[in-house]
Amino acid sequence: MKKRFQFKCWNCPRTYTLFREITDEQELIVACPYCTAEGVVKLDPFRKKKPISLVRGEQTAEASLGDELQLPDILPTQKRE
């Protein structure tokens, strides 16, 4: 499902919004509509483990359901290499 995200351009200090679908990819490639510079958004720093608690009899254990993205309001971009 596509969602509107805010991005901060690495080249010019402007903030812009785009509709993007975030998948299991580790990077997004976006182009600034103001200066046309391509930027990369690395999602790894925003990926957190999502733990759950399992209760079985007398013992409690924690297991991981996988990763969950905890994205900031404005996603910073970096220069594309």
C-alpha cells in the first residue's frame, strides 16, 4: 500500500512529500522535485525487532516476530553513489 512520506533533500535544504510504497528493500531511491538531485533513504537505522511474550506454564519467553519500521516524520536522504 502506498503512503505519503516526507523527505529532506541532501542537496538543497528543502522538504518534499512523495507517495511511496515501503517494502522489504533496504533503500529507497527518490528524486527531489526542486533541484532534481537523486537521493537514497537507508531504512536499516529505522528497523527494530518486534518482540512478543510467550507464556507457557511456569516459564515466560520472548520471541521475535520479525522487523518493524519505526520511521521519523521526515526521512533524511543521502547522496546516491
